Amino acid sequence: MSKCENDNVMNEDKHNRTEWLHVRLTPKEYQQLLRKVQRTTCRKTSEYARKVLLLEPVLVNHRNQSFDEVMIELTRLRRELTTAGNNLNQAVKRLHALTQIADFRSWLEAYEGDKNRLIEMVNEINIYISKASKIWLQS
């Protein structure tokens, strides 16, 4: 068999599914099937059905309930940290308008350094939480 003929045969095997299999399910059975498909890496119900019927391995995503709870809490903390950072920035902008007192000016400069360190930490936490949630949502 030539390379072209071999390529054509391989393409037919992968892409030309010409045979139909009709299955009737009750609404309850269909919902059960959909729940099972959603827990796998299969993109379509037909892909899942083919794998099950042909006894091919099906990759199932297992979720860790305790990690789900951690992710919910981390997401809440991220929102709160973002809000706190925004509030802090607004307060510093208002304080900059009150630079008439000399002592206040030196305190404000020291406070500005603390604020910048806090914002760096908030940004680092945000990045970490975002990475963790992307990894978790892909699994």
C-alpha cells in the first residue's frame, strides 16, 4: 500500500463514522448519562458512549471536596484583598491632598512604603490564587 493510500485509510478510520447506533433513554437515564459525561475528559456524549461501548479507557475527573472549599475561601479572600487594596489607594490619594503639616508629610512617606509592600503581597497572592484555580478547573 502506498503512503497516500495508507493516509486515506487512516483518515477514513478517524473521521468517517457512517454507522448509527440508536439508543432510547428515559429522561432520568439521560440526566444520569450527562452527569457521567461531565465528569470525564470527553467533549461529547458520543465520544463517551463510543469509549464505554468499545471498552476503551475513560478519564474521569475526581474533585476533592476539601480543596473545593479551600478554593472558595481563597477566591473570597482574593476579592477582599482587592477591595482592601483599592480602599487603601483611595485613602492615600486623599491623604496626599492634606500635605500642609510637616510631620504628616514624613508619616505619609513612610506609610507609602508600607502600602507598596502590601500591594505587592496582594498582587502576589492574586497571582497564586489565579494559577491554583486555573490548574484546579482544568483537572
